[in-house]
Amino acid sequence: MRDELEDSEIRGGQEINPGEPIAMLAHFELDTSSQLVGRIQRAVQRRTTVGQLASFATSLPLVVLTEFWLILAEQLGPIEPRKDIGYGETTY
């Protein structure tokens, strides 16, 4: 355990050279197709859209209930006198 910590400290300051690639595995390397990139972009966009819809669906009821509560509290709250009407004037 102690040796692993010392080795990691020694390697931390130095860049590790991975060496030459293995010749037998070189023929497995393939170029990335444009179809793969498009599929990945669509998958990310789908997940982002679903996340946004889920967030909207969970927050919308809370916002609606809050607005109804504020309307109800305003209707049931104490009625304050109007300050823009002077003494003795009639309101229409």
C-alpha cells in the first residue's frame, strides 16, 4: 500500500509515455462515421428534451397551485381602504 502511494507521487510529476501502439490491434481502428455522430446527437437531444419536459411537468402544478393560493389569499384577506379617494368624495 505504501509503495503504491510512493509510486503515484513519483508518477504525478512525470508524464507517462504510452509507447508505440500494438501492431496487431492497428487494423481494428475505424473512422467515425457521420451516421454515428448524428445518432449520438439525436440521443443527447432526446434525453435533454425528456429532461426538460419532466422538469416542466413537475414544476407546473406547483406554480398553478401557488397562483391559485395567492388569488384566494387576496380575495379572503382584509379589505384595505382606498387611499386615492379623499374624505367625503363618492365612489362610482
